Amino acid sequence: MIRGIDHLNIVVADMGRSLVFYCEVLGFTKTKEAHLEGEWIEKIVGLPGVKAHAVFIEAPGGGPRIELLHYHSPEGVALAENAKANTRGLRHFALRVDDIFAVTATLRAAGVEVWGEPTAVPGGVVKFDEGGGGKTLVYFLDPDGVIVELAEYR
């Protein structure tokens, strides 16, 4: 039986840059850190010679942890198509916020390219039991091209 989502994984090119982005810009907290190496991790990920650095972060309001993972070896590649919303596969994750306009302004002040303006989802498109109000969304990219969505419920 599935009990819930344990964590999400984001493979990063530069751990320091990603920690600044997620912790200083978005307000996540670093909770754990580990060096990954040896036969056990090679069996799990299906790659020989794995040497990696993992840092777990958590959002201020809780929810699943995010595992930032930097592979020292073997190094991966960035695929430009992954930064497009219509590419197949896991494409984005959403962060619930209280003030989408304030968070969007913070992102822009930090030099993050936000895709347009926060936009209200038309009533009746998707109904969630979130107090009967509306939903506003906006997308942006993290430093490694991962699509992140901000979601505000009213």
C-alpha cells in the first residue's frame, strides 16, 4: 500500500548554486546531507562507478522532501527538451504559496525568468476542495532547467 510521497529528486549540475536558489531564494531548509558511493547505490540507480553528493531540503510548510543530487561520476547531461512543458515524462512540480504575486516578485528580483504573469485558472476547469476559491498558477525554471510551478488557492 502506498503511504505517500517520500521525496522528489532533482539532479543538479552545481550543488552550491542549487542550494542558494532553493534555500535562499525559495526559503527551503537543508535537513540532511550524504555522500553516495559503492555497490549499493550502483545497484539502485543502475550506473557503475557512482560518486554523488545528496542534500535533502524541505519547504517551510512541510510536504515531501526534495533530494538535490549532484553526480560527480558518471556525469549526466542536460537535455534542452526537458525544460519544455510538453516533453513527455515528469515535467514539473508545484509549490503551494500564500501570495503568488509576492513570490513571483522575489523570483524576478533574484534574476529568475518567470514564464509570464500569475494567471487564474478559469472556474470549473479543475475543482479542488480548497475553500471554494480560485486557483492561480505561474511557471519558472530552476537553475538546472527544472520546471517549477507556483500555485495559490483562494
